Amino acid sequence: MIRKPVVALVGRPNVGKSTLFNRLAGERLAVVDEVPGTTRDRLLAEADWNGVFFDIVDTGGIDPHSGSSGKQPLSVGSSDFIESIRFQAETAIREADAVLFLTDAESGVTPADIEVAQILRRSQQEKDGKRVPPILLVVNKADSPARRDQALQFYELGMGDPYPISAIHGTGTGDLLDDLVKLLPPSQEQDEIDSAKIAIVGKPNVGKSSLLNRLLGEERAIVSPIPGTTRDAVDTFLTYKGIPVTLIDTAGIRRRGKVEPGVEKYSVLRSMQAIERADVAMLVLDATSGITSQDTHIAGYILDAWKSALVLVNKWDLIEKDSATMDEFTRRIRQELNFMDYVPLLFISAETGQRVERVLPTALMIQEERLVRLSTSQINAIIHEAQDVHPAPSAGGRQFKMYYGTQVRSDPPTFLIHSNDPKLVHFSYVRYLENRLRQVYPFVGTPVRFVFRPRR
């Protein structure tokens, strides 16, 4: 695997960082809105220019007006998270190989731009012999010749030559990228291993970001008691006991009728896309409210996408317990999620760390179950024994019969069964076959698919 150089996009709120991020990534990964402060956490994506590959990191806008300053914050959409957003942006600057400092030709030089420039100058002080990342000053929204001329005023920041561009139209980005790739360090070869993709999903305010931070041992995502704090699907890469893992923190998924148009709508869409690209979805429940209808809806989304799953009952430390409490919770959850009775449950507390050390090992075990392949002889023994013990009921005077089967793929495990007439099979008999299959091999946490075809 190639360890690519990292480029961080930083600047005050609403200068177009997410728009440029999406343009460089070649797809709409970051939620974009006219309300300042839409982006809160760090987002990562791959980009390339003229054969040079690098990772780009989008960050929230650095706002000089904290809640205690008495001034109206610039991050109207994230006024409660100003300090956390600044921390995330400064972390991205420290970890970057190059920085694109975005400003706005429409607004001109502002006090917030001057403060961001000061932060970047402080970051230029080389420490411990580490390479100092170069900084390119980007003047966005230079959509016209007059706006491009206004870019000259940004020399005032003392950050070198400004690059006037239009992120939304792509104007000027070619010259910017030509100079950027010349400044990047070469990519480094690493072992080629695909990572296990694990998504953390659930309704708002169940503790998904707190769990991510606890698993990582650092403040990777902004945590707040305010529902809807996370807006983008945030990828974080780590190595767990030698295994590369991608953890995907997602925005809370509310009932369709409750989702507000605009930012929240796109946040929920990102969460659904995160489920689609994950191997394992960890469904986080709130122990204080128990399992709700929205939790079962999200579980249904996971099953519809044929993804493996792990159910985490979070905030377990807040529950008054006796010897029967966990069994009662388990019974209730199993009853509501009876369509996913193969999924393991863990009772955890992201706040205290209770049983969190079991989360990644369990998720990775489930991911391994997803890749298991059974031999054709095993499958045929299972279906023939199942048919002998309990033949399918007849329909219209004809009885469904299975002749032979084979596993045609894994991820998820998919079994092709040749039969006399697939139209005769009832869903209850398919469920019976699945139960017989799981008696031989459980496929823990993983859905299995049966495809029926007539024998030619």
C-alpha cells in the first residue's frame, strides 16, 4: 500500500473549503451549505493531479469568536462547537505535508483571515527535526477578472503569492495543483493490505462519536450532548493488532419525516452511503431509552444492504442494574430485531470504557465470518438433509424440490440452489434453510443469501 502525502484545507468559515475538497476528490463527499460552520470534523479523501496521488483533508472553519468573546461567531451553523472545530483544524495542520490556506475574494482580507495566518505561521516553527509543511495561499470565489485583481490585497497576510481560483467552477485550480504537487514529498511504499471497513451507525445522540474517540484513544470527532453534532461520514484509519481498519463515524439517522431539508438531509444520505461501503455496521443503541422503532428501521437498512452487523448497547453505566437486567434487555432487543437474530450484542459505555476493548475484536471476527466459504459437498449435505427432515409444502399440487447447491460468492455469503421451480419456494422455507445452514456454520453477525434457479 502507498502512504500518500497529506494536504490540509484550512481557513475561516464559509470560504469554500468543502467545495474545493469535493472538486479535488472528484465527488460530493463533504456536505456543502451556505450557512457558515457546516463542516465540523475532519474529512479525508484521495486526489490526484498529473499522476501524483495525495490525500486531502477538509476541516471546519477556524473562528476567532468563541462564545466568551462577546462577539457574534462566524460559524452560525456550529456556534456551540467553535473550540472543538479549531482543535480538529489545528490537528490537521500538524499532520499535513502541505496546507492550502483558503480565503475569499468576495469578502477581502478579514480579521479571521489574519488570525488563521498567525496560527499557520506558528505551525511553521520546525520541531524535533520534522519537515515544515509548505503553505499555499488560495483566494477562492475569484469568479471574474475584477475578483482576480482583488486577490492582490491578500499579500497583506504575508503568506506568499496568492492563487486566485473558483472552487465551484474550477477556474485557476490547475495552476494551483501544478505548484502543489511539486512541493509534496514522495509517496512511501507500505504493505498492500485491504482494510476492514467498520461503520458506526445509529440515531442521533446515542454516543457514536464518543465511541469512536474511545476506540482511538484521542478526540478524533467532536462530541456534544446536542443531537446532530456529526454531519459528515468521517473515515479514520488505524491498525489494530496488525490489521488495518477503517472506522467510519456517521451522522445520526432520524425518521424520514423528521429529517430537515438541507444539511441534515445530506448528512443522512452520507450515513446511508457509509453503510453501503462498510463490511460491518455497528448499530449503537441508547440503553437509557431502550430499543426504539428508529433503531429497528436502521437495522433494516443494514440488512437491506446485506451488511454484517454488531449491536452495541451504549450508556450501560447509566442503568440501575440487578442480576436480571442484562437478560431482560437482551430479550427485548432480540424480540425487536428478530429478523437479525444472528447478530451479537455487547453492553458498553463509551464514557467509562466499559467493555469497549471487546468492540473491535468482535467486529473483526464478524468481518472474517463474512468471508467464509463452504465447500459444495457441505452445502449439498445441508440442503438434502434439510429436505429429508422437512420437505417443502406443496403449492397448486406441485412440491418444491432442491437438487444441488453451491456457494457462488462471499461478502456476503451467497448460495445458489438449483431446483425444479423457484416460484414454488415460500419465504418461510428459505428461513428454515437458513436456520439449518447456521446449525452447521453460524456465520456470526452476517446475513446469508439464497438464490434459486431452475435446473436446466
